[in-house]
Amino acid sequence: MKFTVQLSDRAIKDLKRFEKRNLERIFKTIERLEDLFSLNIGKIKGDYYRIPVGKVRIIVKIDFESRNVLVVRLDWRKRIYDRI
């Protein structure tokens, strides 16, 4: 089951804060979001889920009916849950 992946404006801003080393891992994970169930996904609340990438967390909103994944936020594990 393929999903369409989109990045929010906030997620694009968040990406600018990471070093190249972390960005490579993050982009590999974002590319794999099309095949959503091959990742370690955990539900946070409502339609929001978290995907760990080392110490970084990617927060996504999933719409299963239209098969859309919206990357909402990216941040370090210690700060991300306070910012949702």
C-alpha cells in the first residue's frame, strides 16, 4: 500500500537545523514513508504518529482513507513531545 508523502512548512524549517550527517538518515526515512508499514511507527494521539531516527523524532499525520502522510515536525527526542 503506497502513501503520498508531503512536508509541512514547519517541517521544512525544522530540517534546516540538522547537520548533514543527521539529514541523510532523516531523508532516507522520509523516502521510506511511501511504504509506511516497513517503519517503526508509534501512535501519539489522534492521527499523529512518531517515527524514530536515532535521537531524532519525525512526527507525521496519517490519513489512511486518502493514503496521505504529512510530515508535521522534526526535532530531537528530548524536545519534540513538548512542541506538538
